[in-house]
Amino acid sequence: MKLDDLINPEMPQATRTVSIAAAADSAVLETVSLAVGQGLCTFLLIDDRQELASLMADDFPHLVNHADVRTSHARDFTDAAAQAVKAVRENDAAVLMKGRIPTALLMKAVLHAEKGLRIGRTLSHVAAFEVAGYDRLIFITDAGMNPEPDLNSKAAIIQNAVEIAQKLGIEKPVVAPLAAVEIVNPKMQATLDAAALVAMNVRGQITGCIVDGPLALDNAVSVEAARHKGLTGETAGRADILLVPNIESGNILYKSLVYFAKAKVGAVITGAKAPIVLTSRSDSAQSKLYSLGLALHASD
């Protein structure tokens, strides 16, 4: 699968709605315009009615009174977040998306004990990358949600990523817990966690995948590099999902692929009642569109 496959308008996700908290933003509406133009999904745009109407009329007039675009007035960012989350909670929308609202305000609404979207699972960030010259999508987790996950959190993060990969047709993904070395070293926590995660997978505590690690990045994604290192197992160099040790390493790997390798990417927050798209202003419109496509597939 390629990331362009995620935005195929013939997929059943085209009938689903995305609720956007604080949608009066040119970059956000550009993504809405692209998605509507391709028949990807429908939208519920929530923001100050006057600001939203003015921006749409000036820059996106084709979205005004569009059959696939609804709007709702919000008094402020807090109200916009509450409305957007409520739409998902009450099944009026299948995906939640961040607009110009600060991430902290949106996540506060998501995590609200009574009115939020928690379902008793760990929330985590999953990114799907399409890298030139690589023969498949590669998933990276968690580069944006959990700063220093412990062993149990890493197991939950893996399970979340596996579910996303399976929604994209990867029946039994290979998961590589990344470290600097391939041997278990008591002084390196990432290697200890990796060994424990492998054991949990063998014993059925982590399901639907094959966990193989610890592995350095080269031996996780390159069969040739793995062979040079003497790693000859059938999963060596064939990882589908890369589990990073912490958010710093994930952030660096994520941005290295985007800025150095010019990779395409779509990303979601998963583990809540519905997928959440947390885009940043530096994301391209195409990347935001891929994130929407990934979220819609994950909402199955």
C-alpha cells in the first residue's frame, strides 16, 4: 500500500465525517478543500461563525454551502473542543481533527473523565511513512504522545500500532523495538524492555504481530545490514513497525525522514474512541490529507 491509497474516494470511508475543533484557519481549510475535492469524507467545521464564514467566503468560496461541509458556532476554543469531541462521542463524527486550537486544550477535552473520548486504553501516536526506495510503508511509534513509556506502556503502544497496520492490510506486522545494539545490556533500558516485549509476544500478551528485538535501526529495516551483523532470522531487516525508546528519539527519527529523506507521512493519535488528527502548521496540506486518510481507515 502507498499513502495515496489512503485518499481513494472509492473507499467506504468517504461517507464518514471529520469534526474539526477551531477550523477557521487557512491551512486547515486548504486540507478540507482537498479532501472534499477528492470525495474523501464530509466535515463538521466548528469555530466562531463570523470568522469561519469570512475566511471561507474570501479564500474558499466553493466550501460555502457545500453539501459535504457543515458548520457550527463556538464561543471560544474551549467550546470548539467540547463540541468537536461531543460529535465523536455521540457518533456524529468518526474522526476528530485539530484546527487552530492549542493541542493542550483539545486533549483536555479528549481526556475529560465524563465527556471525553477515553475508553480505558493508552493513547499513542502512530505515523505511517512512505520512503523513496523502500518497498513498503514503515510505521513509527510513539513520536508524539508518551514521553518516557515504561514496559506496560510500550506493550500498549505496540498493540495500538499493530491495529493500525492491520487496518491497512498488514495481517501480521513485524515490530522492532529499537535500541543502539542487538544484545541485551543491563545498563541500557531500551534493550531490557525489548527483550521483555519479545517474551510478552511469545506468551500471547502482545498479539497480532511478531516482536523481534532489540534491534538497531539499520538491522530493523535492512536485510543486508542484518545479515552483515549475523542476524539471519526471517524477520531480521523486515520490520513494519519501529518502536522508539522515547519521544525524543521518535521525534528525531520522524523529522529526519521528513526533512532529510523527503518521506511522505500521515499520522494519528489512537487508543481513544476514535482516531485523532493532530497536525501542526509546519505539516504540508498533502501530509494533513494523508493523516486524514489514515485516521479514516483506522476508524473502521
